[in-house]
Amino acid sequence: MPSAPPYAGPQGDPGHPQQRRGNGMAVAALVLGILAIVFFWTVFGGIVLGIIGLVLGIFGARRARGGMAPHRGMAITGAVLGAIGLIAGGLIIALGVSILNSHEFKNYSDCLQHAHSQSDRQQCVDDYKNDVKH
């Protein structure tokens, strides 16, 4: 009895596996890059998602360039969006740190610690606003 031919897979040729597969890294990079842009104002959104989107985009683009996967443009777009989210998130963090370390904010924090009533706290707010303007 003759043996059955081996399973032929999606391309129909049992001897040669499919050359190009899906590029899940490109899709993931694009999704994470978009999320990094939308949530850049959070540490997780801008920094973490941006880094992961950038790395996956680079790897996805390399796979596509080598002919191992499709969607090179999607991978590059995901990497660029991830990088933009990463940069924007880094700028937000730098801005926050500079504000928290400013002389005006330290005076404001000290004032709030010594305030005993709502009117004292409001005076701290007014003084802080005045210090920042000048």
C-alpha cells in the first residue's frame, strides 16, 4: 500500500516551508507606538510602551528587510511612534522633575506643611503663583 504524501501546508509544497510569515512584531510595534503617543504623559505609556514599541519595530523591520516577513512600513511606523512617545514621555518627566526641584516649589511645599487652615493653604497657592510669574 503506497504511503500518503506528507502534509502540504498552506503553500502546497511539502518540501519547502512557507518563505514569508506574518510579522507580529510589526503589528505589536504599531499598536504599542500608538499607545505610547496617546499615553506619553504617563511614565508607563511614554517610556515603557515607547521602548517596547521601538524595539519591536526595529526587529520587525529587520525581519521584513531580510525577506522573512511582510509589513516593513508598519514596523518602521511603530518604531517611529514608539520613539516619539519615548521622547515626549522623557520630556514630561524632565519637566516634572525640574518643577519639583525648583526653589519656588520647595517654598510652596514648606508653606503647605506649616499651613493650619484653608485660608493659610490658599495664601500658599497665591504666593506660589506670584513666585512663578516673577
